[in-house]
Amino acid sequence: MYKILEMFKSIFNSLALIIIIFIGLATLLIDGPRFKNKGFTKELRIVKTISYTYIALGIIIFIFFRII
């Protein structure tokens, strides 16, 4: 169990988690307005859901590995 946890900790280092959060923010701030301007409401909801999920998971994983 400890080896698996260490493996995930090495994969999800601080830089990787910052990149995951940045991807979520970039998708939300760049693609969101484009879809809104073109009137794609269904796609806008999907992009928002995916972006918020990326941001939340990035923060949760970051905090989880800081505690461990």
C-alpha cells in the first residue's frame, strides 16, 4: 500500500498539480467565453463542469499529498 501511495505521490508532484489546475482555469477562461458568444449553451455547461472538476481535483489531490 505504501509503495502505491509513493508512486502516486511521485506522479502527482507539485508541478503536475499546478499544470492540472492551470488547464482547468485556461479552459474555463478561454473556451467558456467563446462558447457563450457563439450561443453554444450545452457545450458551455460541459466545459464549465470539466473545468471546475479539474480545478477541484487538482486542489484536493494537492492537499491530500501534503497531508501524507
